[in-house]
Amino acid sequence: QEQLVESGGGLVQPGGSLTLSCVISQSIFSRHAFMRWYRQAPGKERELVAGFTTGGSRTYADSVKGRFTISRDTRVNTMYLLMNSLKPEDTGVYYCNVEYSGSHYWGQGTQVTVSS
């Protein structure tokens, strides 16, 4: 069974940094897959934060450009989201997502709270 397991969330002060990790089942960790990070703030819809296209290009939401960096390590089937200069509006539950062969796979989410 395909699994995505996120970790790395927590409470951080404005201006701080966090790195999220998502361990992805090898069966769907493919260069032919789209791999993305989403987040959902309280009372809001889930939004795309960053992602890899099947060609390996990186895309970012305008709100996080220059502050967040998406990366992955094929040796350990893990995708990362480095978040710098965090703002209170970055607060939410962060989910990793893989789209592969017409199916979507989601992790359980990890809470990020940016507050002083």
C-alpha cells in the first residue's frame, strides 16, 4: 500500500525556519509523478504551495516564492520543504501529495504554527 508520511511541523516564531519531510513509498516515488506540497489554513481551502513537475521543474505559489524551497532525495524516497522567513499567514496543516498514473496519494498532514 502506497504511503506518504510527513514530519517536521511545529511552532515557530515569525521570521523563523522549518523543514518539512515527506517519506514516499518507493512504488510511487517516480520521475513520472507530480510531487507537491499543499497547505490548509483554518477556515480556508487547501492550496498548492510548491511542487515538482514530471520534468523535474519546481513551481511555487506567489506567496512563498523566495522563502520556500522544495527538494527531494531519491536515495531515501523523501521530499522536503524548507521554509524560511515564516509569517503568521503560513500557519496551517501541510500535506504532501503524489499524483501518479491517474491517482492521487496524500499524507496525513503536519501542523505548522507561526506565532509569537
